Amino acid sequence: MDFEKLTTVMRRLALEAGDKIMEIYADPNFEVRSKSDESPVTEADEAADAIISAGLRAAFPDVPLVTEEQSDSHGQTVSTFLIVDPLDGTKEFIKRRGDFTVNIAYVVDGTPIRGVVYAPAKDRLFITDAAGVSLEETGDFPKDAMGPASPIQVTTPDNDALLVVASKSHRDQATDDYINKYNVKDSKSAGSSLKFCLVATGEADIYPRVGRTMEWDTAAGHAVLTGAGGAVVRFDDHTTLKYGKADFANPFFIAYAPGVELKAP
């Protein structure tokens, strides 16, 4: 893989998809439907998927592509592939909360090693560079070249005063019960894959997810967190979260900064 090209293409496509998403977001009458699993989908999901899929297939025609919105990409077992969630946080989008993201990742041998997470309503863009180092870009996000960007790094956690981030739309009693095993200084809620990025920047120490997610929900955030020195492990046995399962469903997991003393389920 040409990682310079990969970084450039992923970033450009995320920005183009973000522009389309925000165009639809500004329309007070955008269409919302229910998918077969009863989860919501909007025209923004589908438009962003079309932009990203076309761009990735043109740039990397020999790399398998998995996206949330294309059902024919599911049901396969792959280990090295591109994976896309064109609009993560659809519920946040519908409720106009702003906590939604565009996610593109490259997985090698079951591990996300490169990714981009773009939150167009919040003007935050997180990306792994060609070397796998995670950056947050600021500025006007020009399409043709990366603007000002700074490396991000997880912080050294204080296990007597941890900063926790959890899901905004899917927080439940099981999540709270697990969080209560820790000494928590502050707990915040966020939508979509932004939670991984908050750990990556040191704005949080740990993000536990005791609920259903799919690989496209997490791969880009996982890559960004890894590139910032963090880790993502299974909730049950604390082994590394792997990708490329036939159904692309994740087990429960914990994203965290090394140094957090993980508790048993």
C-alpha cells in the first residue's frame, strides 16, 4: 500500500463527504428512513457513501471495500480491506446535535492501521499520517493538501481520578455499572467515533462500550487512537479487538490510554 496516497485520498474523500452531509444537514426536510434492522438512515448517509465508495474504488481497485450502506459487501470474511462508515452517529445527525462523523479506515490482517475521522459540524479532523502517527488538523481543511496539523497523544491517566467518555445515544445501566468500578473524576457523553478521538487527544482516559457496534463504527477511531498511543481491547478478556469477521459485528470493547488499570467485567 502507498500510505502517502492512502492518507491523501482518505482525507479528501472524508472532506468531500462532509461537505455533502452538511449541505443536507442544512435542509430542514431531509429524508429519514428505517433500515431492515430498524436503525435510521438518511439521504446524507447514502450520498456520503456514494462519494467515498467511488473514490476508494477508483484509487484502490484491488483492495476489498466494506461499507455500512452497501449490504452486498457484508457476509464475507476478509483480513485486509478498506472499511467505511459514511455517517456515524445518524441519530445525532437527525437530532441536530453535531456529534456525527465520517469514518474511513484501512485494516491489515485484522487490525486498523490507518484512518480518518472527520466531524464536519464540529470542524474537527483526526487522521493518521503515512507513518501511522495520529494528527488533528485545524484550519479551513483545503481539499488539495493538509492544513496545519499537530500530533495527538494519549495522556498518562490518574487511576484515582479518571476521565471517562461514554455513548450519548446508547448509554445504559450496564455501562454505568462498569464505569462505577473506577474512580472517576469526570464523565462526559459524546456521539459517534468522536469518543475514540477524545481518548486519543487526552480529553478522556477510557471509553467502555457495553453494547452492539459494527466494525465500520469503530475502525477509523481505533486507528486514530492506536496512532496516538492508545489501545482498544475486548471487554471480556482484554485481548486486542480484531476486524474482518463475517458479520462485521464487534464484541463489547474498551478503548483506553495505557496506564488505566482495567477492571474485569
